[in-house]
Amino acid sequence: MSAALLALRHIDSTKAELTWAKRVVLRPRVPLALSMRIAQRRYGNGGTDISDGLSADLISLCRRSSVGVRVEVGKLPIAAQARAIAAKRGVSEWKLPFVMGGDFQFTVSSGRRNRSAMQKLGLHRIGVLVPSGYELVLPDGSSMPLPDIGHSDGHQLDFSAEVESLLSMFRRND
């Protein structure tokens, strides 16, 4: 969603970027069948949507569950279009999901015994739960704290301006 909003905000976006961005924003894919399979098979231990961004929603889930998390940013599934838009804007592509998600995207935790079944369903393992702390493992192997940032109605910005603002906050945390 973050990349789509960036494409819609900037006048130098290509026609292909704009077409993709409009589809993402106006016709999101609802993973209802996938969610139902995970629930029916009892694969998930906990989960949440990531509409406020992976960072804010993951930290919120971990706080409620009294655990920490270590996310490997190189394992995040990022659409080719989002990668291209991030490169064009000079933004590290892996930062996009952390600042704003989509209404129909979610994250779920699962035990080791269900790992291969979850992968067969098309889910991606992006990290592990840990006893405490919120950490990002960066592409070069170094780490940084997972910033507690994300969408908030209290920001009183339109979505695309909020993405820009959150990305600049993220850069200051590097």
C-alpha cells in the first residue's frame, strides 16, 4: 500500500505504476479463503491485520502477547512494482511495509510444526518470536530496533502524505 500511495502522489509516476497503484488501492485482494484455512486447520497461534503498517501492528500484537520479535527484512515479500517505486524514490524497499499496510493484509504466528504447511499455503516466514525486544535484521546482517511507527488517524494527514512523513521518521531512526 505504501508504494501505491507514493506512486499516486508523484507526478513522475509511469502509466504502469499508476495502473498498478490504483488496482492496489481500489481493488485489494481479500485473503478470506486463506484466513479460513489457517483458522480451520489451527495453524496460527496469533495474528493481526497490518493496516497501520507492519511495524505498529506487529509491536502491538507482541505487546499483547508478552513476546518480542526479530524480523529479517530480506525475507519480506515485496511486489516488483513496489521495488521499482521505492528505487525511484530513493527509499529502501524493505521499509515500505513497516510504515503502512493494507486493509486486507495480515501477519500470523505459527509453531515450528506448522511451518511447512504455512509455506505451502503461500505464506512467508519473515522472522521469529523472541522473549523480548523488537528488532530488524537488515540485509547486511546488522540490526536495528524496530521503530514504533505507523498509520494513525491522529496524524491528520492524507494517506500519501502520511507515508512520506513516516518514511522520513524511519530514516531518522537508521
